[in-house]
Amino acid sequence: MAEQLLVGEPDTGSATDTFMAGNRLNLDVYPQGCSLFTGLIKKWQKDLLQVEFLRLNCNEEDIFSAVTLVPALQSLKSVVLKGGHVRDRLGICQRGFLCSLPESFGQLKQLSHLDLSFNSFSALPECITELCNLSALLLCHNQLSSLPESINRLSKLTFLSVMKNDLQELPRSIGELRVLHKLDVSENVLQTVPDEIGNLVSCTELDLSGNVLQKVPESVANLVSLLELHLQCNCLVTIPAGIASLPNLTKLELQNNSLRFIPPEILNLPFVNLKGNPIGKTETSEQQDEVAVGELQCFYLTSDNCSFTVTVEGCKIFLPCGIRLHFPREAVGITTDIHCRLLGADPKWVKLTHHDIVLSDVLELQPHGTEFQQEVYIWIPYVSSRATRSRELVVRTYNGHSWSDLDTTALAKHKRRCMVCCRVFHFSWFLVVSRIVEDQCTVPQEGTLLFSSVIPDIKVTFPPGATDETRSVKMQVLPISAQELCEITEDQDSIVSPLVCLSQNTNTDFLKPVKIQLPLPPGVTGLNVDRSRLHLLHGDQQAQTWTDITSQVVLELTHLFVLFEVNHFSWYWLWYTTKTYVGGIAKKVYERLRMYQVNFIALQRKKDPEQVLLQCTPKHKVESVLKKLHDRYHGPEPSDFIGMFEGEQFFAAFEKGIEIDSDRPDCVAGRLVFVFYSHLKNVKEVYVTSAVNRQEQAVKGQVSFYRGAIPEGVPEDAVKRRKGPDSQWMATLLLKLPKLKSRSHNPQSPSYPPLNLGNAETGYLTEANLLSIARRIGTEWREIGMNLGLSYEHLERIGYNNREDLDRQILEMLFSWARKNMDAPDSVKRLIEAMQDSGRQDIADEIESIIDLGKQKYQDSIRRVGLDQGSSTEDSAIVVT
């Protein structure tokens, strides 16, 4: 019946027979449900007058015409017009097209529930405030920058959610919503809350979390009905003591703020959460840092601007990638030019210690080594990790010779980003790393005690006279679960204690033995221990070898602990096992603890099999990744599990008749270069071709993943022969390019004349580049077109003329703009900015890479013919030996 309605064929049934469930009409579960709704209204409007509940999919292009017909159903009590039904290739929900409502929408006087989540509203339509019986209004995941004062007209509203918008303030009239029970304004950018919020006497739950509030008004203490108050993940420096007197309050969330002092009345509440606050610490917080630089002039850099000037007056610099730099007054003595760029974390020069996890790209700031007179503040965004309490975030910097860690402040949330902050007196290279928690202390001649913040039972006691000069000692603890150990060793009889790494700032042995306390392995006590199975292992700093030192030390056993004395520091690991060659099994286990089990994935786009998506994905993410990509891609099953280290470089190559463009910036000798970072994206989208004539036959080939150089002479049975974790040949996945379809009977296929954007000197995009870019665009093509400056009417015409073919819609949009702007000097810049504004930073990065490669080739050609007389030096590069 749906197909009949869409093509206009007659039907003898009734709309209520097929699509309605009582008085409910849920069309968001049907493909082209908006078109279906339009057809139903035209044919069976009288039958639909009984509908009270309606749901439509706002990710469909016909939502504009469908929503104009909604007011015809005067009995509606609940309307759900949601986006988010479509996800991009990274699994991110795409906003719906809906950005306005017809004025007649205000005529739905019986409407009590309205859900407009995941859409593109930048302002609340005035017609909504005319819905006098509305009790629930959901505006989550839109682009609202403000709410109108007329919202007080919704006098029967009991639930209002505007989470994940861009609200900077709330209207004062919100306090007139006297029957409002729940208000959710989380995940916005609220800087203040009006005092009128205290007039919401019926409110039982107030959520202001995830904003940038420094304080909340005292009037919050007037919310006598409040059960839950959520203020976590803000910038609060003070909290009203009157909140403690709220008679019905059962939950108070204050974690991850900047609270240094808590009123005793609140501190004693049994239901308050205060984690992540610097309570009792001295005033050196980011909050003070913000105040110190609060009046500085702000500069916002664009993607093509990689330099700025700092004067003695100081300034704030905002980079498009989210990085912020704050230069206090008199940080520089003279006007200084600063250059910045963002680099990939190249394993050739980014040196990681064991168990480090890279969470960001590398920020380079020049001039290197320049000494500032005041500390410069740097805020760097990072990829959220599944960190446990045994890990911590640090900013790691390179001074030209070695890497070191800076004192780092981690911000749980700052304007929708995970950020870290550090302070420096000089510039070099910076990146964010998650490392094992590091405890440290200074050992004086009088001795001291060092214990682990991860497992407090692990202690190191330094007796008086252990050193004749003060030295610094560091300790890291790596907990190891029994299940993880059993999976690696396949031995139920082996259990271990946490691994402890001790180091110091000198190679000198201690003058007196230092006592170390380790917990016994799980399930073992001093009463049931079998000493013949107890082994203390000593590892070198690189953990390449493990030595059984049980016979070289005296092990003192208590009920729960082992104590022993040493004169120098290294790594210590207590094993309880029946194995005799413990050092060998420990080496194997430790190597496996550092490795990630990964799958290689190769998927071909359903509409264009020449577009191949390659991924290297950690084991626990494979299922979710395939699920997100299922609608647009298909391909072989993921490869077998392969062990890879953090920061390991590997390659992908196409074989047996399949080729790729070797001019790609990430292509070396016909191979695609990957670097595996467990928390960063390990994905590339490439376009493959074949020299074989596909007019007559399909081409069956493969993509293979390698460590190091590609073996010569690829055998036919490569998949069967690949064995062992150390093999260069890691995985091989089969691909198939179908036989080409003849286009002689398709006169409407789009044909575009050759064109280039930009020029050779500044880098340009060829027609092939534009086709490659077009194939990466999805349903967000309208948003990209709007950001490129195309008119709404023009985009609607493109959508209508090519309504059955998404690919042609995208091509027509991109090439129609390109033809008009091919002679514009800033055309490439505008394209990059449009991609960034549309949330497609991945495409923007690819365009920049293509442009950089073009510039490099142009400069090389100039040098070859001897025309580059004015350039005597090349761009500097990071070189680490």
C-alpha cells in the first residue's frame, strides 16, 4: 500500500487498516514515511482525524511538505518530529532537516507533548508558545542560542528539555512556569542563571550540568520541591549554603567543578557528590588563570592561518581545532610572531613508554626555545579514553632532545570538549598521553615513606641514612586481573600480584636497604602459601628480560603481604605458579599486556564498490563499527585477531589487479601507511581502480596488511600461509570490483566539464579530487551546500530533480558550486571551511592534505628548473635520533 500511495496508484483499502495502531500513526519506521504521510492526508484525511499520536522522520527530505499538513489533524495530543535516524560513517547521529514550523502549527490546541529533538532549529518558532495545553517540550540536540521571553505563555508545561544546544543564558520569564516539574538545560554554554529560577516552586529535578557556570543564584534555595539538583561539570567556584536546607533534596551532584571551599552544611549531606573538586587546595586553579587573563584581547584563527602576533599586552588565541593559548601581560618583552601547526603522532619521533596511550595529535609551536617572562597557558582537546583509576592524563613535551611530562590539569568537560591544561615558559611540541598513575616523593637523609595511590597496600620504606643526598623516586603500579592472566597463559594455576615499577633520578645504589611491601596474589595468604610456588621477578627498565631473584632476597611473609629489601630500583613482580621457567612466561605475558587485539576491516560502498574503507579496529569496537557502517558498506568478514602495539606503523597494499592512486599523501611505494593508536581513528577511505577491462568481467583482488616491507612475489594461497604474531604478513581480505554497466542507455547521467579549483602555486583540486570528495559526502550535502553559499531554492531544486539518486544530488551540488567558483582565488579555502562548519572535519583534513601535496610538488618542480632563487632554506622538520 505504501508503494501505491507514493506512485499514485488507486487503492481500495483504508489507511487505518495498514498504518494505524488505534489512534497512533508511527510513520518514522517506514522508508519515505513523510511522503507516505502526505499521501495519506490527501486520500484519507477524514479517517485520520482520530489520530492523537504522530511520529515522523525529520532526516527525510519530504519533512518540509509533510509538516505543513500536520495541523490538519486537530485531535493530535503527541507529535514527535525527530532527526537522528541517520548516522554517518563514524556512527554520529545526523540532525534532521527541520529548522522551522508553519504558523498554523499553533492551532493544535489539544497538543500536550511535542518532541523536536535532533533537528536544526536555531530559534524557537513563535507558534510553539501558542500551544496552550503543552505539558512536555523536548528540544534536545538542536542549535538554539536562546529561548524567547514568551515561553512563559506555556503555563501548563511540566517538562522542558533543551540539553545539547548553544544556550548562553535563560530568559527571566522561565520563572513563571509555576507547574514545571523537570528542567533539563545540560550540555549548553550557560554562563549565568537568572534569579527567577527560584520561582519554579514545583520543580523536582533541575539539571544544569555540562555548562560553564561559575556560580548559581541564591534563589535556588527556594526550590522547596526539588529532589535532584545536577551541577556537575561546570566551573563553579562557590555554592549557596542554603541548598542544604531544601527539605526534599535527595541528590546533589557537584563533581568536576572548581570548588575549593564547601559550606559545612553541604559537606555533611549524605547524598552530595564532590569528586573532581580541588577542595582545600591553594588557589592555582584554571579558574584563577581565567581571571588573570580575563580581560585580554581574543583572536580566532582560521584553518588557513597558522601564525599570529603577541604583544606585551598579551592575548587569547583560539585555534579552529579547539586548542587555546593564553599569553598574560608581559609574557613577552617585545612583539613576537608565533607559528603553530598540528602534526600526526609519528612513531618515528614520538617516543612512548610502555602502556602509554596517545589521545591527541601533536601541537608544534614556534619559535622553539623562546623563553617567556610569564607562564603561557595551553588548553589541548583530547579523545576521551576508557581510563580507569590506575591511569592519568599528562601533556608530554619535546625539547629537541627528549620527551618529558608537564604538570597537567584535566578538565572533565569544557564547552563540550575533553580538555587538559598546562603552563609553559617555552615552546616546542606537545601532545596528550594517558599513562599509568605515577606517584613520587623526595627522599631526604632522614628517610621517608612512599605508597601507591592506586593500591595503598603497596609501600616503599626508606630508612634514615639510605641516601646522603636528597633524591627523587617515582613509582608506577600496573594491576593485572586473574582473568586476563589466565587468557594469556591458559594456566589456571598461575596468579600474580600487581607489577611495580620503581625508578629514581640517579643510578647510585642506596646506602641502606630499602623495604618494599607487595600484596600476595589473590587467594593466597600467609597461612596457605606454598613457598615453592612463590617467585619474585626482577625486570630491567625496558622489561626485555625477567630474572627470578627469589633466592637472592629474604621474603618476609605476613598474612596478606610480602616484604623484601633491595639496594637499587627496577621492576618487581610477584608470581605464584607451578611453572619452573618463570622468566620466560613473564616475558610473554608482559608483551601481551602491552598489545591490543585488533581486527582489520575492508568494506566497499554499496553504491560505488570502487570506494573502499579500510580500518584497524580494537577487538571490543569491531561489532559496533560494523553495525554503524552496515547501511552504506558491505565487504568481507573482519580478519583474524592480530596483536599490535600502541604507535606501531603498518601498511596496506592492493594486489591481483586492483590499484590505488600513488599520489596520495599517505601512499609510499604503492602502499598506504597507517599508524595504530588505540584511541585515535585508524581509518582511511580510498578509491581503487583496475587495469583489467571490466567491461567484460569483474575483477577479484585483495588488500593485504603488512609489517615492514612487502614480501616479493605474492602467492595465491597467501591467506592460508599467514601464520604467527611476528609475521610481516598480518591479514588479507578479498575485494571484488563488479563488471561495469553500460551507460549508453542512460542519457541523463550527469556530465561535467574538466575543472580545477585553486592554482598550482597555492595548491589546487582537480576534477578527480572533487569526485573523490563527493563520494565521501552523505545526507549532509544540503548543509554543506548552504555553507558554500548555495541558495535554499537551488538546493531544493537539485533534490527534486534527482530525488531518486543521492549520489547525483551530491555531485550536482558540489560541481554546480565548483563551476561558478573555479576562478575565485579563495575557492579551496571556502570549501574547507564549509566542510568544517558542516561537521566533516575528516573531509576538510583530506582536502588540506591534497593541497599540501600539490604545493610540495609545485615547489619541487620549481627547484628542479632552478627558478627558486629566493628560497635558500627549506621548511623545518622535526628530526629525532
